[in-house]
Amino acid sequence: MPAAQSSDSVPLDRSPRGVPRITLKAAVDAVGKLFQGARRAVVSREAAVKVLGYKSLSGPAGGALAALSGYGLISKKGASGIAVSDLAISILHPVSAEQGAKDLVRAALYPQIFADLAASHLECALEVIASTLVQNGFSPDAGNHAATIFKKNAIFANLSSHLVEEGQGESAAVGADGTENDAGRIESDARSLGKDASSHNHKVSPSGSLEELEAAAGRILAVYKVPLGSNEAQITFTGERLEPDDFDALIEYVAIFKKQFVRQQRTQLPEQ
């Protein structure tokens, strides 16, 4: 079992708001109901919760939708619409057992805090994970809830087995004694899968020429340069086809990046 790291070395989000209220299994069951009732249609949040069995957009209903979004199983469409995501459909109707299992892992690691926990505490006991979260700013109840959901998701998505298998064929982590270190390999794979899942295929490309970008990230679809006063941002889309929904997704992720940036600034401010 990997040793628990100190709270100072664990890159965890200090807010419990990023933790889904329900397990991944419950979320997959719920999005299955939504897909059965609405297919790929864009529906309102009110209509979606009724399909899920709620009478109105109450607290529990809103929490259920937030969990589906947190696992990447629904995506926002326009100002107020939602739809079942491609990731959810690939889990519900995989072309192969292997593809379904991999996408289930991606959903399990979609919440950034779960990707971080998988990288550092995957095989730790529930109590150790809960204590680490409390040391990182969670209340005891919130820490226990997050740890419980994470452990159940790890079992449901078979994270330990899958992440080790993903590392085969690559350079394995090596311990101080020169032997292969599965814990280190799991950490590397979890961070890689977690980053890919949380970005949902909308990655920020490295800087460089178009040729370098294309070689690093695949076929370039569009490049936009955005003047920001004395700064400038470059947005590069890669993949197979650019859709209007990709811009909506980018807006959501920019909002998340802003929150993370503001949070980091606050933690770096000197104490008065």
C-alpha cells in the first residue's frame, strides 16, 4: 500500500463543492434513465429532473444534475439546456468491453479531486483519505463523504487494476532499490487519465509553431489569438472536427481555470 503523503504534498482542491453527491454507479444509472427518456435531445434542467423521477428542480434534484455534470455524463447546451454527453453514451453503449471500461475510468477521474486522490491515495484506507481531506480544509463530514464516494467509485471502475494495466509497455516507476514501483506507475497513469478526463478532450496545447503543435497534439482545426491588454492568449483546437458546442465547453473550462487561479493567488498571499 502506498504510504499516505502529508497534507502539504497532496495537490487537492480545498473546496468540497467539486465532490459529487452520489457515487459513479448511481450517476451512470441516472444518466441511463435520462438517455432512455430524452436520448440525445437538448432538454431543460426542469425536464431532465422529471425524467429522473423528481417532481421539481429541488435541492436533491439539483444535486443529482450537478453530480452527472461532475462526472462528465451530461454537458451544457446553450444558456439553460443540457444533454447526455458522448462520454455517457460510450459508457452506456460501448463498442467493446475494453472501451467501456476505459471510459468508466475516465468518468471516475473526471472530478479533479478524484484524479488527485487516485494519483496519491488510491490504495489507502478510507480513514486515511478522509483525514487527509480534513487536513486540506474539508469539514469532517465532507471529508468522510468525499472519501467514501471515492472508494466506492474506485471499486466500481476497478481503478487499481486498470491504471496498472495502462502503465504496461511504458517506462515504469523505479523505487530506491531499483525495482519497479507499481504505486508510482499508478500515480503517473492516474494523473494522465485524470487530466484527459477532466478536460474532456479539450486540451490546452503547448506553445510553439503550428508544425510543432500539430506533431504534439494531432490535426489542428483552428487557432485563435486573443489580445488581453499587455498579454495575449492563444487558443488552439485539435482533433477531428470543431463544433459550436466546443466553444461552450471552452467557456466553462475558462471559468474553472479562473477560479483555480484566484484560489492559488489567495493561498500565496502573505499573512497580514
